[in-house]
Amino acid sequence: MKVAGRHIIIVMLLFTVLLFSCSKAIQPDRPDTVRETIPKIEEPSSQINIDMSINLGKYFQKAEQAVPSEKSAEKKVCEGLSYSYYFKRFPLILEGRGKTVTGRIEGKYKLQGAYCAKCIFGNCIHPKINFSCGEQGEPLRSLKIAYSITFNVSPEYNLESKTKLLEIKASDNSCSISSLNIDITDQLIDELHTPLNLLAAKVDETLSKVALRQQVEKSWKTVTGGLKLGNYGYLYFNPQHVKLGSISLQDSILNFSVTTTAKPVITTEVLPAKHFNLPELTDYSPSEKGFNAYVDLKASYDSLSSYLTHYLGGTSITVKRKKFIISKATIEGMGNGKLIAAVTFKGYKKGVIYLVGTPHFDKATNEISIPDCDYDIKTKALLLKLANWMFNDKIVNTLREKTKFNLTTFMTTARKKLQKEMNRDVGEHAHVEAELKELNLEAVFPLKDKLIIRALAKGEFSVKLTP
């Protein structure tokens, strides 16, 4: 009886151990994490256009006021052609668009005089031939005057212009003495070259006093400061070189642009204020065209975990006739460039296991995977004691295959939001216009509380400045 009792006790102890080992949940310690910093990178070169507009109307008016708009003169001789005239110049009208435009003026005049064929001792010995145009109720005659005006900006940001008198042309109804085949208008045109050339010189002189550099410097300080981009951080331009872009006049508005070669930075940190002196204009051409800047996007582990649970939840794996069913999956950063995947499971056993691995990204598909994920060392130690059967490639390979994140929607949404944040007013006289054509995945950095996705933003970027 004592032997039988001992057998019963031994059997009960073995059953208890077996029952305990089968029912005990797998609950290893969490993997250790370390603090990790994001490596800095060399920013690519960008090309940023700064477009400006200046109304030159008041400068043209000042130049015209410096030269009398009316002129009267006379020429008296005994023998030959004697005449007097009155000329009135109307305001300059600018035509065309571009670096060189045409300035047109309409002129009105009247003439009167006489012609003496022969004069002896101060007396005309033949009857004089008198003439007049635009007198005695007759409408004033017309002249068409044209200038070419070419604009440029010097390396020191001074406005330069070259105004040239192109022609003075009479209308079809010129003033002439038909019997003698003498065109009196030609005499008048010769007289008018001097005051009209003076007007051209006054235009150039007045335009040279445009405070162009002062305006550019004021705007330069505005656009070289930090530009707040909502939750994405701050945009700093870091300008390097400046060259003259396009220059064009339309009506009296001078539109011109300077192209800034810069290395813009988008960062979540507020950087110390840095003063950039306005450099002189150069012929430097950047190797990269358009706007190029790296931006670090933040992806929440909560959202990634929800995505992973939705994708993995319910997955059933059978190993040695034992079922392993995934209930939940969460993700977090470990440090050293690795991610931790915590997989809660049920089935033959229940509990949680931890896998660690290095995230890999595919630029073509915007997909992040963990191809080398494997059991954490603490999870391995516990499984050796309680569930050796779980050391099976089937479980790990399934998790490697299915632990993936497609970021296409995330990147598309980020690009649209970032572009919206970039298009804004900067100060009172500047407006940023940006078009982000691409936002490409370049690297991932798994920090403890968030996944940093480094992307390269590409597009067009310009700053519109108005007086």
C-alpha cells in the first residue's frame, strides 16, 4: 500500500508540473533599449527664385517733368526759309514686354513762315512764298516719336537702363511747300532731336536713382529667416550665391528675379538666428535645379501598430500540431537602428514574444520591412525553458514576411500638407509659392518613441516680393 501511495503521489506531481508548464503564459522581459540620435546629412543644392516687382511710373514722370513738354522757336533769314514753330509733347507710353521695350510719344506742332528766293542788301527782291500748317483753325499736325529702353541690374543691385531715340516721324499729312518741293517738317525734326535726346538721358538718370538694393536687402532679410511649416518644423534657406534671373518691363511695372543657390534645411528645431549679407550678383549656376531639401517626417508607433495588428491579427501557424495564433502586434524603437515587434498570441500557448530587427525600405514601393527580425535574446531564453517547440523557422519566417508597412498613403498625404504649409505670406511684402512634385523616401531611423522617415522633397520654390 505504501508503494502504491508513493506512485500516486509521483504521478500527481508529474501531472501538476505538466499542467503548470502547459498553462503558464509566455511572458519574457522586454528587450533593452538605447538612446539613438539621427545622423546629420549634407544638404543638396537648391535653386530658389526670388521674384520682385517695382512700379517705375513715378520715375518716368519725374524724367518727363525735367524736360519741358512744350517748345517754341523761330528762324529768321532774309534769303531762304524763315519759320517759327510750336511743339507739344504728350506723355510717354510704354509698349511691349521684356528686357527691352518701346516708349512712344505723340507730338503736336504748328508752323508758319515764308520763303525768299533772293535777297539783296537785306531785302527780298522776289515775292515771298508764305506758308502755315496747323494755323488759322487747322488742326495741329502730328509727329510719332519712338524710343527703345533696355533694362539690366548691376552686380551691386543698381538698376541700369539705356534709352535711345529711335525715330521722329511725321504723319502722312506733313508740312511742305509743294511748289518748291521743300518739306518744312524735316526742319522741325532736326530741331527736336536735341530736347528729345535730353529726355532719353533724363530717363536713364532718373531710373539710376531707383533704390533697388535697399528693397532687395529688406526682402532678403525676410526670406532668409526661418519659415514655420506647421507641425513639420522650420525651413531655413541657407543661401550661398545669387545670380540675376529674368528681367522684364510691362507697362510701368518692372518685374525681375534673382536666383538664389541655397542649401535649405527643414528641421524641427528652432535654429539660432543667422545673418546672411546680401551677396553680389554672380554668374554661378547650381548643379541642381529646382528646390531640394531633406525633411524628417514623424510616424507614430501607435498608427504603425494598428496597421500591423490589422494585417497580422488572426494569423494562425501550426507547428508540430500546436497552434500559434496572433492576437495583436505592436512596434517600437529599440535603438542602434533596430525595431522591436511585440507579438501577443494564443493557441496551444498564450503570451507575448519579442522580435528585433533592422528596418529596410524600398524606394520604389515606399515599403518598410524587417527582413532580419528574430527572437530577442530574452525571449529566446524563456522559450528554451517553457516552449522549445516555438524555436521553429515557420513562425519567424511568417513574421518576417508579414511585418511590413506600406507608406505610400503616408508619403502622399505628407507631401500635400507640406506643400500647403510652404505656400504662405512671409512678412508684409513677401509671399512664398511652392510646388512639391516629389517626396521620396531616403532613410528610416527608429527612435524609441517614434519612427523618423527621412525624405527628399523636390519641386519648385519662389518668393514673390511686392513694394
